Amino acid sequence: MLHPATKDVAKLTFDVPREKVLSGADRKEPANAGQIGAMRVRADAIIATAAETVLYESHPVQMGDDRGARVDILNRKTILHVLFGAGGATGLAG
């Protein structure tokens, strides 16, 4: 849905709220040696669920798999882009 194959598909997906469809795993970033916050979210959590935790933390938030192992991170910039970035607050095509 992030890269529609045709203009018709783009039209159909434009008004779908990204935060209700995309998961943290769809917008993950590799964990680096920098500071990582103490909070953790599941990698399969949708952005709407993870947003409050990520926006509350001053450092990137750890994403864990179903066993709790850290896989990657989410940061404020990524969450804000999903909520308010290209394509408006809702469009997946942007």
C-alpha cells in the first residue's frame, strides 16, 4: 500500500489512515550504538498504538519481536512523518 502499482490503487488507498495500517516493522530503523530509550513496543504494533510511547520518549524506542528480543528502533521523526508527513495525515500514497 505504500507503493501502489497503479493510479487507481493509489486513489483507493489515499484516504486510508496510515497510522491504522502501518506497523512499527514497516517503519523501523536499525538500532545503532546511540542512545536508546527504556521504553519498548512490539514490532507488529500498529503506529496508532505505538505513537504515544514513541512520542513520549526523548530517545528512540526499542522494538521487540514476540519473544521480547530487540529488533530495531522507532523514533519521533518517523512517527510524526507517518501521522503528518507527505500525503497528508491519512494518505498511504504519499
